[in-house]
Amino acid sequence: MHTLQALSREDLTVDEAMEVDLLDSEGRIIIEAGSVLDELTISVLPQTVYMGEPNAPCVSASDVVEGLFLRMGKSKATGNQRKSERNDWAVNLSVTIEQRNEHVVTRRTVKVVTQDISRGGFSFLYSQYLPEGALIMATFDMLPGTPVIQGVVRSCQFLEGMKHRVGVAFESVRRGNS
């Protein structure tokens, strides 16, 4: 059993590179050493995080999606021919959308339902246009550890009325809580 040193979110510094891995209460890596923390990242971390020797490797976005596949009774992805095959699955999740310009950073959290999901990303319907490069933090509440996947908007296609299909590419994953 490894000894973990507890830290609160308030102990973490915005825009400063982590010198050590941050771990969840089970010793799994949730933020790797060298990562630079921003306000959004800190805000989605559990209230208490830990430093110490990891018990498990860092989880990847692919691991989270594989967990979804297993949870939904799918052993193999099916879909069209792409880098990562799309699966037409409706998964409820919360997304925090961060948009930046030279003067302001805006963040809003909304509940959405995925239109499709793959090992490389997912899409969802949204009532507004989102520009490419907008940061997305997707929280998968139905999975153990409540993984939070950081992604980037890669496409936003107007459908009709106020509907847009937003395509998100996964970048990294963090555990929300244990």
C-alpha cells in the first residue's frame, strides 16, 4: 500500500506546471507531471487530490470509450471507415464549453446527448455555433470514477433552425471523483 499526501484544489496554482503526478484516492494518475493547470481543469478536479506513488497507469480517452462499449454490451466498434470508427450511441453527459478571445474567457456547462462516439471523439447537438478550437470538458457520470475527457471542437455543422452538430476530438482524460 502506498502512502498518498492529500492536497485540496486550493493548493493548486493556475498556469503552473505540475512537478509531480496528481492522483485520485485510489492512487490512479489523474494529472500527469509537467501538465500546466488552468482554472477549468482545477475546477473539475475532486475537492481532494493526492501526491505519491501511482498504483495504476494514467487512463486514456480510449480506455474511457472502451468502458462505454463494455457497459453498453458492445465488444467491438461498428460504423463507417475512419481513423476511429463511429458508433451511433446516445450517451447523456455534461459538457463544459470554454471559448476564448483576446478579451474574455467564457465557460458554460450544459447537459447534452451524444449523437455518436468513437475512440477518437464524439459529436452532440447544440443550439449554437461553436468555433473550431473551443475547449470541451465532457463528464461521463455513468462510469466508475466519473471520467472527465478534455477535447477540442473540430467541426460544427449547421443542421436546421438552431441545431448544430458539434464534433469533438479527445485530447486527454482525468478522473472526476472516486
